[in-house]
Amino acid sequence: TFYLYTRDSRKTRTEISRYTSLGAWSASRPTKFLIHGFVDAGNTQWWIDMKNAILDVDDVNVIFVDWTKANGFPYEKATANVQVVGAEVALFIHYLIKDHGSKATDFHIIGHSLGAHTAGYAGARVPGLARITGLDPAGPYFENTDPVVRLDPTDALFVDVIHTDGAHNLLLGLGSRQRMGHVDFYPNGGLDQPKCSKTAGKIWNLLFQLGTMNIDGFMVTALCSHLAAVYFFTDSVRNQCPYVGYSCPNFDDFNAGKCSLQCNNSTNQCNRMGYWASPSATQGDMYLKTQDAN
């Protein structure tokens, strides 16, 4: 299901589709798609905060992609549904281009967790799509797979990624440390984030309590590091305290002071993490330290 928000209707979501109405959607404005991930939903506070931040700084169409009927346990089933949802997003974008005058370069897809790979599947079907932002793309069943089945740099003209819960299996975390974009940011090394307890034990605890879990509580506690990428991105939108990542081979070298922290036109060894990431700035792996995720 697609839900639209604009500056004039930021508190009221309007369901839109290829078959009914587009509401207040306008081809004269760029469009941002927001895609939630595993066991998440589009009406949780962190997505509302992101939507509001974006509308504060840009006059755009914001479209939530709600796939809550297909993103729950078991994880394996949710991963299989990602391709279908991505195809639906691509069909909708093609409809907006063909029938309503948009251009592929008008679209930016922002996806978290499985939503990041959903964005990849959509982008692969829309040649010339402007940008995809992957917020801690899901790792289990995607890491070290062929690029065609996960988010990769060919899915849009610019793909930027924030890694906050990198792991190789579900018991260690839900993210991935693998490079998937033109520029990949690894705040605090891309692993457990400050003020977040280690993911593994929390996941185990929750697996035994699924019958009574509260979705907001599950996401905030068990998936704190995984969700940190969403908070970082939202924080970056209003630009009050820019997150700057620096080019470095790895986080150990970054911590040891072996990499340049120069950030000017001559060295250009940096890029902004989040909303204001630039395709013309340095690409590759970027490292930075933060105090907190939210």
C-alpha cells in the first residue's frame, strides 16, 4: 500500500495507487519513497520523524511503502517477499513517469533493513533512477550474494549506504558490513552502536517472547543498532550537526589516526553521511565516530 504526505498534508496520509487517485501528488515536486524493513511499519515514530524532517527542508512528495502484511516472521519468508514489493514500487514509478510526467531522476528511494534491498529491486527496474539510500541493509541471506539479488551500485545513479549493525547471521545482527553503494558509511565501525546493548542476546530474548511483543518496543530495544541508521539519517536532514565520514581502509586505521581528516577541495577525502551525501564527493568506504544514535 502506498501512502502520500506533502507539506500541505503532512499530518494526514492519503492512500494512493495506480488504479484510484494520486491525491495531492504532483510531478512538479521530487518524490521520496520510504520503505520500512523486517517487522517494522510505516506508522512508527521514527518514520514519522523522518517524513516530517524531509518536509521541513524540501517541498517534495513523500510516499510510504507499507508492506506490513509480508514483512513479519519467519525472516526467510520476509526476504522472499522483498522482490515482489520492489517490483510493485517499480511499477508505480513507471506509472508516474509514463502517465503523469515525472522523470526517473525525480525519485529517491530510502529503505531500511529489508527495505534497502526492496529499493534495490525497484531501482534495477527503473533505468536512470536518481538515488537510493540504504539504511543498514539486511545482511542475513543477502551478504556475499550476487549483486542482482541485493542492493548494489547499479540500482541507481547514486547509491549511498549507512551500516550500523553489521553481521553475518541473524544471531549477531540484522545488518551487513559489505559495501553495497557508491559510498558506504560505517559510523562507529558499523557494528554495535553507542548506548545500544549488543544485538545477539536481545534477539535471542525476543525470539522466546514473540507472542506478546510490542512492535515499537521490539524495534527500539532488540534492534537498537539496526535502527540507528534511521536515526542518523533523520538527524542529518535538518543539518544542525553534519555527520562527516572520512575515507579510510578500515575502522582500526581510522581510530589509530592513520587516515586523513582533511575535508577540502584539494584532498576531498570525505563525504556527508545521510540526506546530504553527495555523488560528486569522495566515494568508497567512509568512517566516523558519533556519540549516540538517537
